[in-house]
Amino acid sequence: MIKLFKGMKKYKFQVVLVFVFTFMKVLAELMLPTLMADIVNIGIRNEDIAFIMKTGVVMLGIALAGTGSDILKAYLSARVSMSFVTDLRRKLFTKVQSLSPGEFDETGTSSLITRTTNDVTQIQNLSIMGLRMMIRAPLMAIGGVIMAVSKNPGLSTLILTVVLVLAALIGIVASITIPLFKKMQTKVDNLNRVLRERLTGIRVIRAFNRTAYERDRFTEANGDLTDNALKVNRIMASMFPMIILLMNFTTIAIVWRGAGSIDVGILEIGDMMAFIQYATMILFALVMMTMMFTMIPRASASAVRINEILDMETAITDPDDAKTPDEKRGLLEFRNVCFKYEGAEENALENISFKAMPGEVTGIIGSTGSGKSTLINMIPRFFDPCDGSIFVDGTDIREMTQRDLRNRIGLVPQKAVLFTGSVRDNIIFGDKTIDEDRLMVSAAVSQSEEFIDTLSDGYNFQISQGGTNLSGGQKQRLSIARALAGRKEIYIFDDSFSALDFKTDAALRRALKKDTEDSTVIIVTQRVNTIMDADNIIVLEKGRLAGMGKHRELMKDNQVYRDIVLSQMSEEESA
Ligand code: ADP
Ligand code: MG
């Protein structure tokens, strides 16, 4: 946690100011009872009215100065903690953005969200409370003791007793609540996970009639959190009346013992009143410190979770002296590439070598799980190979910046992802400067035009979160348009025609051919139809290269390919 708070260094000056203002406020609070005592003592003897007036004015001045410092302190400490926490959130977000998909999956989306929101809020609460109280409480306690003892050493033993009682009380309460506070954070995480799964899977849950089961699961997680929170709050709530009771008893005890001293003339009434106020201040300061300490375990649990993210090392980084290929053609080459997923037993890709030429269509075919998407995801460096290299225009992609590399690639992922916003925003997603002509062409080529025209607002039609107001095929076509709009050297279509009917599929590929004439086009599919006339077909089986060549050649001498083809069409159709 200390490591996290190092981020506060930036606000050193403001923190120092907070300390100074706190000091002034405490000083004012400590001076007031003594001045009041003077007034009472003199007033009772009805002596010096002028002195009373003068002291009154001084008290007023001190009170005003104290309040002023308090306001400034509150303002500054809120500002410092908010800026500190904003920095922290930004750092977290940047980190999360830099993680590779594999590293991303390791932590899980809902946990990443909880960490950036809820956990950061815990840190924020502690930093505000810390700035407000950490200095104030000890200063008040120590100052209170000094002033009380100077007023009357005899009564001070009484304060000592009360402090010990209070410390014991706080100790008991803390030992019960701290573990409960610690548990709270994992319970919140749990609740978020259940809620998220439930919301994202709502259709499936309904379809399988699991609503009641899922509701119970949520109720359980929710109840669990509630129980915990109730327990903590009950204890904390009962603590305050006890402390007030203790304060009142202290006052009674002081008056009781003080009365005797006043009788024999060794204590003045004003001093006794001041003494009561100092005693209250000391107890109050102790309570403030306790509150701080109950927050620390909860915040430190959060700090650990935040640091886990900040400390993650991204495997995929830019080289120090990045190279840029001399040409911009889009020649892609895999040379003996291997890949293994984290924690997997076998390699997902084994010794893959091939070239994809500019101006040609390269088809990749294979059954589900044969490694097609894995292979595709290595081209924009979502993953790095464990062995072998990938070259674009003769340069190893690990020697290029990720930005440069990805600028050359138009990727249509297997699962179409659209963003909230208009159809237009989604198509020009990669580059806001894409002009209207190109927008129209990419819409036409991707066969999106026909359905965009039927939408109520055309290109301004608002897509809802996750693209739920479009069909699967419409989403796929828009994500194809998005990839085309940027005019790239390499286009990758990962099973992107699967949700299209055969007619649209054929029309799209015909239009695509014209539009991507000089580019390297890679089409991944399970449908033979889609790649039959490709310039080169790569056959994948269980992560290995099972064959490569044109349709006719492969039909003649590649059993894996023949099997795939004949499972989808007759011998005559495939000729
Ligand atoms: P395809 O796209 O050809 O259907 P994939 O490339 O998605 O196949 O998957 C290839 C293999 O890698 C499969 O056996 C799959 O189980 C495994 N795999 C895919 N993604 C992951 C992942 N994130 N972690 C571990 N294994 C994975
Ligand atoms: Mg796939």
C-alpha cells in the first residue's frame, strides 16, 4: 500500500499545506478552552470586565482563524486525493490497455472493472480520511494531554484510566471488525462476477430456464455481502453510544473529583471546565484514530489487488530501435512458427511456414480447433510465437512498432464487435479522416449498403451497446466495412462470412476481389465454397500444416482437404 501512496509525491507541496492548516486548526482548538477558563475564572470573581472583553475578541479571532484553516484543509485534502486517485485510475487503465489478450484473460474482465472502480474508491476514501485525520488525531491527543496535565495534574490520572478503558474497548472491536472488513472486498468481487455473468448470459439463462437458479446464486452472493456489512456496521454502531457513554461518565467523574478540589480552593471552576473539554478532545482523537485503523485493512486489500495489475509485465512490447519495412506491399511470411497457450499442454501451432503474396487470396481451412484463429491472431501480435518468426515485407514483426504493424492490417475478427455510436462511426473507427467516398465504397463492397439503406437513419443509425439491434450477419458485414475503410496492405478475414447466406457471400467476395486487388488477402473459413478459387489454400489440422496449394492440386493429393471438401459437396461440384 505504501508503494501506491508514493504516487502522492507529486502533490508534496499541497500535502505540506494540508499539514500546516491542520496544525493551525488544532492549535486553535487547544487554545480556546484555556482562554475560556480565564474568562470564567475572572468573571466569577467579577473583576476585570475589560480583560473579559479583550479575551473574548481574541477567542473570536482564534475561532475564525481555526475555521478558515479547516476549510482550506478540507478543500486541499479533497483536491489532493481526487487528483491522486485520478492518476491511479489512469495508470490502471493504461496498463490494462497494454496487456495482451492472454494476460487480459488471466485476471478476468469483471475483476479488472472492480479493481479500477471499487478498489480505487477504497484507496480514495483512505487517502481523504488520512489527510484529514492522520495528522489531526495524534496532534489533538498529545496536545490535549499536555494541556490537561498543565491545568491539573491531580485529575490527569483519571484521564489515563479512561484512555486505558477506551483502548481496551477499541482493541476488542477492532479484532472483530478488521477480518470482516477484509472479507468485504472479495465479497464485492464475487457479487460483481455473478452479476456480470448473469447479465451477459441473460438469453441463455432464460432459454435454459435457469432464471430461478441464477437468481438464487445472485441472492446468495448478495445476502453474503449484506450479512457481512450488517455485522460490521452493527458492531461499529454499538461502539459509538458506548464511547459517548464513556465520555459522559468521564465528565461526571471530573466534576465529582473537581468539586472537592474547588471546595478546598486548589482548583478554579474555569479550569475544571477546560479540563472537561480537553478530556473530551483526547477521547475524540482516539476514536478518530480507530476509524482510520479500521479502514486500513480494507484499503490494503484493495491496494494489493491494484498493485497486482500495475505490476503485470506485458510480454508484447515495442523494440527500442524499431524498423520500418522499405516497401509497403503486404508480403506476409510465417517461418517455422510455433505457439502454445499459457497453461495448455500441447502447442496450438506447430512449425507453420507459408507465404501470403500481395495481390493474391490465401485461404486457410481446417476444422474447429485446428488453430486457424490462433494463427491469425499472431499477425497483429496479439500473441508472440514461442519459436520461429513472422515477417511483413521482409521485416520481423517484433522489430516493428505495434502501431506501424497494425496500421498495415485490416482485421475482421471471428466474433464481430461493434461499438455504441452511429453506423458511420463504426465504419471509420480506425481512422476518423476516412472520407465519405471511401465510406460508401467499403459499405458497398461489404454488402452493408443494402441494409444500411433500410435503417431508419441510414449511416446515422445508432448502434446499441454490443450491437444488439443488428443481426449477426449485419454486424459481420459492418465489421468487414470497418476493416476495408482504412485501405490496408493486408486483410484478414477470420471466418467472417459464416453468418452470411451463400448469395451474399459470393457477391461480397466478388466485390472484395476488385477492391483489394493489390493487397494480401487472407480468408479463414470452414466453408470450402468460400476459398475454392483462392490462389493458395493452407490446410490446417490440429495446429499443423496438413497441406498447401490450389484447390485442384489439393483435391488430387491431400486426404485431409479431400475429406473436408467431400463432407460439404459432391465430387462433381468440387471439380
Ligand atoms: P479455430 O479458430 O481453428 O477453430 P482456435 O485457433 O480458436 O481454432 O483454437 C486452436 C486450439 O487452441 C484449440 O484446441 C483451442 O482449444 C485452443 N485455444 C484457443 N484459444 C485458447 C486460449 N485462449 N487459451 C488456451 N487454449 C486456447
Ligand atoms: Mg476460429
